[in-house]
Amino acid sequence: MTVINAQHHATDSAPQHASQTGSPPTIEHERLVEILNRLNGLLEEDDIQALTLWREMSSVLHPALGTLAQQLETELNNYDFEAALHLSKAALSRNTGH
């Protein structure tokens, strides 16, 4: 299982675990892909629930996505769901290789 944090990419082959000494929250690669797919679906439908999902998951998405997360959050906060969808798809592609 691959775990992602701010210092590691989804393509790392060895599991990485955050210590309990203030490391950023980690997320399993499969869970990250699941969340991004769900976010993409909501954004494609211009569903305001995309904001709720982002807010609920931002503590794990920010470390996993790095600077892309901040850009995505900005677009969501501006209600620019088309731009957010583009960024979310880029994040998904980066984490799945598709």
C-alpha cells in the first residue's frame, strides 16, 4: 500500500507512514484517487457539494497534492468549478498516470 504525505509522491513503491510527532496527515493512494474521482464528478455537475467534500478532506489533500491543492482550493473558493475541475483532473492524472 502506498501512503502519500507532503514529502512523498504517489509513485513511491514503499509505504510511508507519518510519525505521531506533528507530521502532516497521510492518505493511501487508493483513497486519494477515490476522493479525486468523487470531486471530479461533483465538479462536472457543478454541484456545490464539491466545496463540502474539499473542506472535509483538505487536511489530507493538501499534503498529498502540494501546490496543486492550493490552486484547486482557490478555484473552489471562487466558485470557478470549471477551472477547479481542470486542476482536479490534472491531480488525478498525476496520481494515476492516465
